[in-house]
Amino acid sequence: MSSDIADNLARVKARVADAAMRSGRSADAAQLLVVSKTWPAERLADVVAAGHLAFGENRVQEGEEKIPQLPGHLQWHLIGHLQRNKTRKALPLFQTIHSIDSLKLARYTSNVAGELGLIPQIYLQVDLAAEESKNGYDPDQIRSDLDDLLALENVSILGLMCIPPMAASPEDARPWFVKLRELRDELEHRAGQLLPGLSMGMSGDFEVAIEEGSTIVRVGSAIFGSRSSHF
Ligand SMILES: *Cc1c(COP(=O)(O)O)cnc(C)c1O
């Protein structure tokens, strides 16, 4: 069992590096975030044993249970929606938050981080498809909030994140990845500062995302297997 996970991890890492080099970037241009939601700490231990450090969880409560069971030097990223009332619990656990989707939440996160003496790294989660059911920041709203976002003192804005609409093939996701990159380029130009991070790409489409400039891919089932299979 554990060697399966180690094999999967090695295979995904090789694919991440190949996709980066294929698109003229360095082999380490895109970081791999191993998405461990729903899997117990013992399963993650196999990935840690293989030398991997960065994990993504989508629920604060699951992080509260799991993170203390694993070595303290790991890096934890919150990739799911952050509820305001969970912020104070989330910040000491997660160094990076991929799901900031309003100025109000960004400001609150910065204020709480200031009280706790922390400076979390954040991505702005963009709702590119304007889907009512999805969480995410409207691109026009980001444009108008940009100065206020960049003025927040206790968050470090790395860039943008997206979850494209469900697609039948990886190629169907490509236009969304292009849109996210173009929005990032535009915001950098407006702000006169770099927003280098693009959190995009999951098990089904991470190679396409890397070809379009992803700097961090969030991969779960390609490493652990299907989440539905262990229920
Ligand atoms: C679950 C999840 C992933 C990983 O999905 P896989 O298809 O299992 O790789 C990535 N990003 C977010 C936001 C998720 O919730």
C-alpha cells in the first residue's frame, strides 16, 4: 500500500517536471501540493516518508485533527472555502490560504493575522466562469479592490487561484488557465508589482495548467487514489 503511494508520488512529480520543461520552464517551476483531504494521517505519513512536505486540506476542522498528528516541519495549505468564524483557528495551522474571495475576508484575515503575529501567504480565488454556485472573487471586483488588497499589512498576496468548471477533457480546462494567467498579468501591470503565483491544475489537468503557467498544482486522487473508494 505505502509503496503504491510512493510510486504515484514519484510519477506525478516526474510529470510535473516534464510539463514544466516542455513549456520552456525550469523543472521546478511548478510546485506540487499534495491534496490530502479525507485521507487519515497514517496515509500522509507515506508521502512524508518519501520526502514530501507540502499538503493541502479543504476543511479547517479536518486540519485541526490531522496536522498535530504529523511532523511539525510540514507546510499546510488551506484550499477550501474559509469561513470567517474559522479564521482564528485556521491561521496558526495553515501557512498558505488559496481561497480568499473578497476584500472583506482578506481584511479580516489580515487583522486576525496581525493579532496572532502571523503573515499568511494568500491566493485570491477567482470565479472566472461567474458560476453562482461557486465561491470566488469576481474579476471586476478584484480590479476595483486591488489597491486596498495590496495595502493589507498582515497578508502576503502571492497571486491567483482557480477551480475551472468540470470538464470532460484536460484540454477543456486550458482556456480557463489562460484566462487566469491573463488576469494575473493585467493585475501585475495595474499594481506595478509582481503577483507571481498561479494556483491552478488538479489530478485531471495539471499538465495543461503547468503549460499555461501554473506555479503550484493541487493534486489529490492521482496520488492517493479515488476519494470515493475508501468510504
Ligand atoms: C480536492 C481538491 C483538489 C484535488 O483534486 P484531485 O482531483 O483529487 O486532484 C484540488 N483543489 C481543490 C480546491 C480541491 O478541493
